[in-house]
Amino acid sequence: VISFSESDLEGVRLPYNDLMVVTPLVELFTMKRVLLDNGSSADILYKPTFGQLRIPEDHLKPVKTPLIGFVGETVFPFGSIDLFVIASSSPFQTQVQMTFLMVNTPSPYNAIIRRPGLNAMEALVSTRHLLVKFPTRFGVGEIRGDQQAVRLCYQNATKNKGNGKALPIANVELRGEIEPEPPPTRQKK
């Protein structure tokens, strides 16, 4: 049973209306500034982040459907790619494969995990508690939102608004000790 209680508010600075920004492992890289958004239907990976994952662009699968933003702007993805995402730490962790659409637009985030990714994790998100919980073989795993990271993302987004320049992605780093099984080797299609 997954539930949330007042004890889950420990460490959360109240009052707030922060977004949920977390740090999962993506293809064995610790990826900071990942926005969780259960309001949309496509998981997004930004091109500068994709470049840091050291995966050749020819591994992208073609995508013909454009993305339409809430103000009507149209973005055409460069393609899609399946990536392994690991949430939390051993033994209360989950590892799932998510399909990300790769786009080249300015963003203060490295990636956005939306409904498909959250559903793959079987995750429940409590914005009040800034906490995501999901089932694992050993009990309930969780990821806490990072209030400091989300505020920095907001400052960067408002400071760089409208200049068309992608923000530097400096927070993707290879993790040394890995608990889960490494993702299978990619084969070129």
C-alpha cells in the first residue's frame, strides 16, 4: 500500500507551490534537473543532455508527430529513444525503460518525465509532499523533489527568457558505484 502522511513533509520548506524536480539515473548517468509533470503525454529529453549521454544520434528512431505546447507553439522532435531510468537507491529502487522524444529547445531542465514514464514506474506523485512513491520488490521506493533545484531552474528560465539560447547542461555526471543491472548494449537498427 502506498500512502502519504504528514511525516512525509519532513524537510519540505512550507509554504510553497514548487514543481517536482528530481535526480534519477538515466543510462547510468546521474541526471539532475528532471521535471516530473503528470499533465502531458510525452517524455522529453533535451538535445544538449542527449549529447552528454554519449549515444550516437543514429540510434534515434524517426518521429513524424509534432509536439504542441500550451500556447500553441509547435516543436518537431529530432526522434525518439528508449532509455533506462532508475529511481531511488537499492534496495527500494525501480528500473524502467522510457521512450523519450528528443527536442532542441531552450529549457532549464535536462529532461521531463511525464505520464508515460510515471506510469511505467507505477509512480504516485504528491505535490503537497514533494514526493514520488512507487512499488518495488522490497517495498515502497521514493524520490523527493528538490526545492532548491526547482527554484534555480525557475530563475534560469526567467533570466534567459526569449533569448533562444539553450542553457548549459552541467549536471549530468557518470555515477561510480552502480547497484542495478546495466542496460543492455544498444544495437544499431
